[in-house]
Amino acid sequence: MDSRLERVLILCKTYPSPSARYVETSCVAGISYAGELMRLYPVLFRYIQDEQQFKKWQWVTARIYKSNTDNRPESYKVFVDTISCDPDILSRPKKSGI
């Protein structure tokens, strides 16, 4: 299993759902610093340390690896104990009138 440290801007998170395999999971979508779309799953959000719980529009750095059970190119698993959150949360983009 090849893993790498990745910087990801969190775009959205699903509401935690019960899971027979993982107890409770969330799916997180983000974009890497290099512009790659990323799906991080499973994220045991309620079970990670307070300082590792991230919000939408926040940059995080974490060790990730390619999922071997999900063939989608954007799907990765994350070592939740490696999550490090930037202290600042970006402003939400303003809606255009289009």
C-alpha cells in the first residue's frame, strides 16, 4: 500500500451514516493543492480528535492511499490520525447572479 501526504481543501462532507463495517462514516469531497478532485472515505468524523475535526473550506494535510476496493480514480482512504487542519477557514465564494 503506497501512501502519500496530501494537502486537501475540504469542499463538502456527508452527514455521518451508520455502517456495519466502520460503525459510523462520512464521505468527504475535496480538491488537492494540485487541483485533483478527491473523495476521502471512510472518515470516522465523530471519532477523531477535536483538533482534527475539519470544516468545509478548510485546508487539511493528511496521509492518504488509493482505495483498493473502489475503482473510481478520485477515491482515497485516509489515515485519520494523520489529519492536520490549517487554523483558518476560507471565505465562501460569493454567488454570481447568473
